[in-house]
Amino acid sequence: MPLFKKRTVGKPGEWYYCLEHKKVEEGPECPAKDRFGPYASRAEAEHAMETARERNLQWENDPAWHDASKGRDED
């Protein structure tokens, strides 16, 4: 049995989206590795997956992220 309980990081009043439970949580309920956030409001946390999808799309279409072949010979 551990001597100290491992605490999650965060503060009440901050909103998170838990990836494991697929729900919005206020404060530090689940470990940081399983959540997105913090968000300023519950509504913002509810749209966390949409926000992540939009950001991923922007990243995939950003030419600055696809310049790995510059300066190298392509096979």
C-alpha cells in the first residue's frame, strides 16, 4: 500500500474532457494522461474532441509541418 496517494493535477473550477470516460469533468478527477484541458468553461470542454479534430486538420494541411524532405534526398 502506497504511503502517499498520487494526486491528479488541476484546480476546481477548471473544466476537462476525460478521454477514458468520454465525459466533461470539473477539477482534477482523472489523471492528466487521460484528459484534455483545462478549459475555461464547461461548454468549451464539451467541444474538446471537435477542437482537437479541427487542430489536427490544420496541422495536417500546414506546409510548415510537411517540410521534412527539404535538404534530404528522396528515395
